[in-house]
Amino acid sequence: MAYSHRQTTLPSHIRPSSGFANNASASTQSSALQARINEKRVELENLKQLRDLSGGLAGQMQQLEEKLATLSNGTEAVAAVLGNWNNVLRAIHMASTKIPRPKENDDAEAPAAEEEIPLPQTLVRIPIQQAEAMQKEAEAALEAGE
């Protein structure tokens, strides 16, 4: 069997014309790719900014957590002090009931005695210098701990 050689040329209306059509489609394809690459670059920059801002926000949240922990500790201390006020007022009342009353033997000396009513003795004495020194030591220890 012999095969005859057939002509495989296409008619001119089906054949692609010059390379202009191929260049036009290739250029539109490359410009579309370039536009997509540019969009992705912009998206990458936005994601980098988002990452940086998220890191800053995380740091601020951590600082807020530390401040809230300090505030919580302070609140507990205030609650303890307020819980003790009833006992303090009761002790003051007990001390004030033990104040010696002036004697009313002489009517002439009564006005002078009323002016000098003895006050109750001091219940608590707080040495100020010692408290200031302890506060400075606590601040120094806090700074050394950081």
C-alpha cells in the first residue's frame, strides 16, 4: 500500500495571518500577568503592614494585662483595708468611751475644765521616717527586678 502525499496547507482565510495577532494576544496576556503580579505585591505589602500592626497590638495587650494584674492586686488591698474599717471604728469608739470625765465639784472651775477635755491616748503610732525608708527600699527592689 502506497500512501499518496497529500497537501496539508490551509486556505488563506483559515491560515493565521502575520505574527501581529500572535504578538497582540501575547502582549495582552503578559500585561494581564503583570497587573496580577502588581496586585499581589500590593497585597504582600498590606499583609506585612498587618503583621507589624498585629505585633504592636499584641505588645500593647500584654502591657494592659500587666497593668490589670497590678490593679487587681491593688483592689484586693483596698478591699482588705475597707474590711478592717469596722474594727478600727469600733476600737476608736471603745477608746473614746474610756476618756476620763471632768469632775463637777466646783461650779467656778467647771468652765475651765470644759475647755480642757482630755483626748484619748493615741491608738496607733506610725514612724514616718521608717515608712519612707521602707518605701524607698521597695522601689529600689522593684527597679532592680526589672
